[in-house]
Amino acid sequence: MAKKASMKFDVDKKRKIVEVRIDILSEDSIGCDATFTLRQRVCVKDSRPVHESKTLYRHSFHTTDRSLTLTFPIDRFSGFSYDGSQIDIEYEGFLKIDDGIFVDTKVSREVTHQVLRKPKVRVDTEKLVEPKDRFNLFTNLRAIPAKNQLATLGLLVVGLIVILVNTIIGAHDQMVPESQVFLYSHRDSDGESSSPLGKSLTGSGAVGAAIWFAMRRNLRKYMTFEMHRLPTQIGRTSSVAINELIYGRSRVDLENVTLRVVACNLEKGQYVRGSGSDRRTVSFSEPVQGVLLYSHRLDKLPGKKPIEKYFPGEVKFKPMFDRLYPEQKISSTHGLFVYWEVQLLVDKLVDQELVARTDPLVKEDFYDDGN
């Protein structure tokens, strides 16, 4: 089928406008209603991706002429194209002509709009944001109140029993005919073959993760660790003293303690796994572009005293704005996000963390290099 229309984009940064030239190439498409739509799109880099998009600009018109030029402000783009580790963010121009011949004519074209490019940070971002927690269960239990000790042990026992029973059921259902299974069928809802043991192990993994998160909340009760109210605005030149950022007290003396403030971008998206009744949408949040804003280590931190008095200095936010991309949220599950947190890494005890709000961050300062 012959091409019925074409589009050409021209981004004029000096005039801060975008021009879209639309050429109608077919007589059948003259005198029809048409709609041009500009979308921002997150493309997930996976074999079974779940993409997401949002509409930035829409214009309806009648194709009275063979050529039409649409002009709109450059800020309709609301950011930049992004080529990341797990996602791409791109812009797409989409033209629909209601010519009613067989199907409506549709023309789409990707638009490249690169406003800025940040330097790559040579650091393992995942290890920076999620450092390995080196703790001893029995040492940690002795450091927390009795009620939290009981709750932790109770969760551990219940979790082990549930996982053991579930795994036994899965192994049983794997070896017996379909008519004798207890819980896990040999086929999914589409009638395709599936593994009962695999299903039970997936369920056991989910139970184990939930039990661990609940246990970790109790194991952190060896101290209080809180964040002060943040300033209403945090920009490139902002700095906050540690004693104005966090506060807390430990029930026991702490050894080999490091206080860190870290920041990163998060690439968020979704993909599909499984099939039939096992088909599920998986959300991911991949840390990239990590930066260390503050770090101070102490051999010993006395118990029952304000911890903020023992950590000198301040957090300077300039490296965050220099190295991270500004947020590009397409939805709550897709896009590029900014994330920062305060970590208290403690030898032999479960680490503490405080996730900070990002709404005080001045978005414009991610674009401005300060010069």
C-alpha cells in the first residue's frame, strides 16, 4: 500500500519552538478529519515488555491542503530523550487521518529531543544504594527489646514452617498424576504444561521475602533513627548540616558505624513473565547514576546518646544536580526517577535507612550547570 502521508520535525532551540510539517501524499486523504498527537513514551528493554506513554500535545484539523505546518512551544516536550540501562524515553509523533477507505491512515515517527547529557558515574550504583547487610542474628536479637525478639523469632518459625510445607506440597504434586495433586496443577489456565514444584518455589520465595521484611523492621528496633523536616527547597548550592538532617539514639553501643547519604536515578518499568494462570506483570526499579554525597565512619558510637552529635560536617547537594538526570515520570510505574536516602551501616546489626522526599529538589537545577 502506498504511503499516504509523511511528517518532518524541526526543533528550534533558539526560538524555543517545534515545527511539524505534514505532507498529504494521497488524494484519498484530502478533505478528511485528522489528528496529530505528540506522545512521550517509555520503552522497556525486555523480550516481553510493558511500555507506557502519555500525551503531551494533540491537534485536530481538516486536510484541506496537501501541506500543513504545526507549531507549538518546545516545553511541550517536558524534558529529554534518554537511552538507559533498562528503559528508553522517547517522543513519538502520531498522525491519524479518518479517510475511511479500508482502515484509517496512521503515520508515526520517533522524535529525538536531547536537552542534556549527564556524565556517567564510575561506581556500582546497586552496591551504593543497597550495600550488603553484614549482621549477626543472635547479636542483633540481644540488642532489641524483648517484644521485638519474640516477634522476630515467631516470624522466623512461622516462615520456615510455611515454606517447608509449601515446598513439600509442590514436590508431591510434581510426582503424582493430575487427579491426585493437593494444590498445584500440572497445567496452567491455557492448558499448557507447567511445573507444580516451580510454582511452589515461586510462592515460597514470595513468602520468604515478606517474612524477611517484617523481621527486618523488628531487628532495627535497637535504636531510633529519624529525619528532620527538610528545607522547602533544595538546590544546587544547598547544604544541610548532619545534625539538622537526622537524629536518633541507640539502646546499645555500636561498633564500626558509617553514616552515608547517597543519591541515584531509578529506571522504572514493567515486563511480563509466565503464561496462562501464571501470567504476571513484574515491576522493576533499577538504580543508575549513583553518587555519594556524604560519608563518615566511627569506630564506636556510644549508646543512649544523640547520634547526630558524633557526625561532623554537612551534606552538599551540588554533586547530585551535577550527575543525576531530572525526573521524567510517565506514570507511577514507568519513567526515570530521582532517589536519595540516608544510611547508617552498623557492624553485626541490621543497617538503618531513611528514604528522603524528592519534592523539595529544584528540578531546574538539574538542567543548569551553575555557570
